[in-house]
Amino acid sequence: MAGTVRVRFAPSPTGALHIGGGHTALFNWLWARHNGGRFILRIEDTDRERSTKEYEETIMAGMEWLGLDWDEGPDRAGDFGPYRQSERLEIYHHWANRLLSEGSAYREGEAVIYRVPQGVSLAFDDVVYGHIEMMSDTLKDIVLIKSDGMPTYNYAVVVDDHTMAISHVIRGEDHISNTPKQLLLYRALQWEYPVFGHLPMILGKDKKKLSKRHGATSVYEYRDMGYMPDAMFNFLALLGWSAGEGNEVFSREEAAALFELSRVTKRSAIFDMEKLNHINQEHLKMLDPSTRLDLVEPFWREMGLPVDEHSREYLAQSLVVLGGRGQTAREAAGYSDYFVTFDAVKKRYDGSDIDEAQRATVRRYVRDLLACPEWKADLLEEFTRTWSTEQAVKMKEIAMPLRMALTGMKVSPGIFEVAEQIGREETKRRLAHYNLL
């Protein structure tokens, strides 16, 4: 195993996969993939009251959504299992008994406690935070096995990381304070330290610890809000790490190729929704039409739109016409409802803003427009420009009523592209509804 990078993500199944956990898992995954190593999922389920199988499954589903595939875990056999702490009790008791037999630990009732020696310098070189050192004198004796027979966090994590041959322990900076206690246990068991790298805290824009007041904190909530897994991966990777000057939008493969732990910053990372929205929009733009439709269609259905009245080809092309509008799949669905049904337009717009003089002008224009021999966007626009010049009518006086009648929105893709997409007959039907024929 010498030289093999082995990293782990070790969540407690007491809740869904939150942003901080997803961030930690992602950085471990990147380091494993960058080095051709192994990414291990270990479930720390010793909190018997709060740990549930449902939360374990939810965490796995969140990781799979982000594309963080693990090489070993509860559901993927490896040589270092079991991968749930609740199934490793015999291992913890074995090493605790060794410390008892050596006199390094003592019993207090049913509990096993490690006796902290005085005057020991505990030092390690953190890949992110640099050299950290403290004396053992400040530490109290460390409980290894609680009276209920379950291991404590600081003991179990040491035993697990050593017996699973973990080479790098990459975790949140809130664990720095735990590291000296763990170093003592590595020393007591005569085991080598892994490499430690602590990741920066993720804060809201107000520089306070990320919480629900800053928005969703569960990874899955972002899926339900219409964010793409590729975009969320991309965004989380940028929290505390840079892919290089000006390189903000990238794929998983590109991130893994570029990733270096030495380039992780210890400065707190800011969870900026505007940046996430921008990155998500860029990833949406890069999708092929069919994949973009797969993302948007569920939100159309959620809105109650008659999706099944149209072909997949029509719907996919409608999103092509929509272009890059909408920062999420949910927003894209809202911005494109008029392609799916005229009912959405009628709910938004009643046509009362058009006075009789303008209506007369628009009717003359529409009559000639509908007579165009070819219903192609570029030809419709060319015709309209020529007509407005010849009739001495400003372009916006005819184009805006057309836009409102077809979309019910003041801002939309090119209105002639919209007209081509919905077709001549549907364009005629919508104009007739607003008495513009």
C-alpha cells in the first residue's frame, strides 16, 4: 500500500448531506482522483439514538447526485471493512484492551480511559494551516470506550484511519482542535500519523457560519431548486481552492487534473449564491438540447403545464430558442412556459395596454406579416424592418405588442425566433385572442 493515496469521507447518518459535508467529500474525492488513489466512504454511526438507515441512504444519494463515486464503502466491498463503525466494535475493543494491558489506559466502571502523559510535544504539519504544535499538559484523560461499549469519536477515528490505511485525513478546520488528542493515541498505539489537511470554514456573505438564514444548507435542496450537479460540484470546488486565474467554470475531470492540496487556502470561503447562479447558468448553456430538456421538464410538470401535448423535439428546440435565460432549470421553466401553453400568456397579460390607434397599426402589420411566404425568423425580422421603414412606424411599436401577445413578457428571446418556433397558426391564434387581427 506504500505510496497509495487513500482518503475517506466519514459522515454521521444523523441528517442529510449538508453543504459542509459535501464540500469535505468533494475535496477528498478530488485528491483521490488526482492521484489515482482510493476514495472511501465510512459511516460513523456510533450515535445510536440519532443515526438512522434513512439518513445514511440520503447521504449516499446526495453524494451520487454530486458525482462523488466511492471505491469502498458499506455497499462497495473492499479489503478494509466493515465500513460502518457500528460493525467495527470488536476492532475498537481489541486495541483498547491492548492499551489496558500496557497500562496506558484504565477502567472506570465499564468505560476505558486513556491516561494522558504530561510533557509530550504534539506537533504536526498541516497541508493547509502549516505547523501546529501544543503540549499534552493542557489535555484531560481521553475516554476511549464509553460505559455503553461504544467508542468515542477521537478514539474510533484513529483506529479506523490506521486500520483502513488512510494516507491523508482531509476534513473541516473545526477538527484541528481534535488532532492533538488523536496524535496522542497514534503515539500510544505506535502507529504512524497520516497527512492532515484541514479545510476552511464556509461562511455566508455576512461572514457568519453558514446556516439556513443564508439559504438551503442541504445538498439535495439545491437539486430540488433546479441546480445542476455539475454546477454544484464546480461551485463547491471553488470554496477554498482555485483552478487558476480566470478558470471558474470547469468539469469534474478538469478539476481532478488540476487539484492540489497545497493550493487550498486557509481563508474562510464565502458561499455566494450569485456566483453559484452564474456557474449554474454557464453549465446549463453547455448542455445539449435533450439533456437540458431532461432537467427543465420536471419543473414544467410541477407548474401543471401540458408537456405531453408536444414532441420532445419541439420542447428541446424551444429551450434552444430560450438561449441562456434562466440561472437554474426551475427559472428556465418559468421563462419558457409560453412555448408549452398559451394559457400561461393569458394569465400574465390581458392586452389592455394597447390603445385603439396602436391596435389599428398593429393589425395592418400583422395582416401583412402572416402573409409572409416563409415562416423563418430571419425573414420575418427582415420583413418587419422593411415594413416599419416604409410605413414610418417605429419598430418597437409593432414588435412589443407582438412580443406581449406571444409570450406575455416584456423580455424574451428574439420575438421572431419565438414566432418561428410556435409556428404560424399558433402565432395567428394568439394574436386573434388579443384582437390584433
